[in-house]
Amino acid sequence: MSDESGSARNKFRFHFVVEIILIAALAMYMVLAKEQVVGDDLAFTVIGAGLMALVTYWTLSTLRGGLEVIALKMSALKH
């Protein structure tokens, strides 16, 4: 049981670090896009949309990992 908990915890930590990096990249994109009109530069817009989709997907994945860690801790407390 503790091996599963450690694995889930390590996976969550990795996801959290990547989450921070992706949010920082999105923030940098938003700073660069401050003066851009949506659709003015199609490549820039597509990159932004893809980055936002990736951040959304990764956030949901990170939340799932956090819930797994919580579930494993709760399961360990019951036994």
C-alpha cells in the first residue's frame, strides 16, 4: 500500500511542477499577446489556443492525481 502511495505522490509532484511551468508559459504568452488582436496573426492565435487547451488538460490531470493521493491516504487511515 505504501508503494502505491509513494508512486501516486511522486506522480502528483511531477504533475504539479509541470503545471507551474505551463501556467508560467501561458502567463508569458498573455504578456506577449497584450497588443495582439485575436486572429490577426493566425499562427500566434493557434499557439495560444493550443497552450490554453494543454494547460486545461494538464490541470484536470493534476487534480486527478491529487484526488488519487487523497484517496490512498484515506484508505490507509481506515486500515
